[in-house]
Amino acid sequence: MLDERITTVLFDLDGTLLPMETERFTKAYFKLLAQKAAPYGYAPESLVAAVWKGTKAMVMNDGSMKNDQRFWEVFAGELGERVLDMRPIFDSFYANEFHGAKVATGENPLAKKAVEGLKIQGRQVVLATNPLFPAVGVATRLSWIGLEPEDFLHVTTYENSSYCKPNPAYFAQVLEAVGKRPEECLMVGNDPREDVLAAGQAGISAYLVTDCLENAGDADLSKMEKGSFREFLRFAGVD
């Protein structure tokens, strides 16, 4: 049962609120992105490789600059300075063609129920998605499950974050942004390392959603509070 002292619930997006198998989704996403960039003279292989390098740079970000600055710095280092002019094109992609990647995700009518139910209880909800995407890309993915950024107290994006999961500093930055103490928050996610253990290092308790479990590091799950998304709803007193 969700502790009454919990005032704020932090939700991961990919694989938690939005069901997906990461590799399948990534392939669909990169195929669409490469199609968007091709008319501007960018070959798919070099584009995807540069995106991966930029993503890795964001994951390793040390807080000295926002994630979007880190990404575009590395991205331009790989593809040349003229790619910086592509940023509006990328934003347009995330608002439009990116919707095509929805076919690589699943349905979750319980996502909206969870968010709305917790708010009815008087709790606040935060979208603590790994901030590797622009705000427009986060909004697009939320729309696939009937939600929007305005449903949340705070949404992490690559524009407003300077750390990524599994760095505990990411969670500390979220807490600072929403003015909450670790002990009054619960993190809900599908990755033991990125969501449960990293949140724990920041003093935040967690619930592991197992429907689309990502456990690349083979973490020990035995002592983690866990269950399906539907079971989480019962745990939270929403179902």
C-alpha cells in the first residue's frame, strides 16, 4: 500500500507508462529520423552513429551544461557545424513524423487512470523520463497513451535537465525542480538500475513495474517492491 507520507509520484515513460520493447522502438524511431534527414544530405549510418554518440554524451553529462547543449555539441562534432541549422527540422520531426514510431509501442489505458487517480488522492505526479529527448518528443510519446505534459507537475526533457539516469544527481535535480524531499516521493519505473537503484541513492523509494522489465545489468530484484502496472494501481489505491 502506498504510504500516506508520499506526496509525489515520479513516473518513468518508456516501458512504464508507455509499453515498449526498447530495441524494436529504437529501430522504428531511427528509420523515421534517417528518412527525415536524408534530403538534407545525411546518410543513415553516419546520422545514427552521431545520434548514439550524442546520446552517450548526455548520459555521461556532469551537470555543467543542459543535455540539449551537450547533445548538439557532440552531434555537430560528428557531422559538422551546419547540422546545427537542423535543430528546427528535428523538432518538426518529433512533432510530426515521430508519430510513426507508435506502431512499435503498446497500449496502456491504465496510464491515464494512474495519473488521474493519484491526483484525485491529492498527490502530485512528475514525469521522470530519461531526458534524452526534446520536450516536443516527450509530448508526442505521451499523446500515445492519452496524456500530455500539462498532466504533470514537472516533465524532464533534454532542455531542462543536465544529468541523466542512472546518475543519482538526475533525481536530485528533479527534487530541486519540484521542491520535494526524497522521503515524500516514490519513483515508478521498469529498470532496476536506472529507476530503482539510482532513485534509492537519492533517497527516493521505488516501485518496479515488470510488464516491460529492462534488467540489462541482471540486478537482484528480490528485495524490490514490484509488480505489473495493474498491480501498481492496486498498490497505489487507484484500481
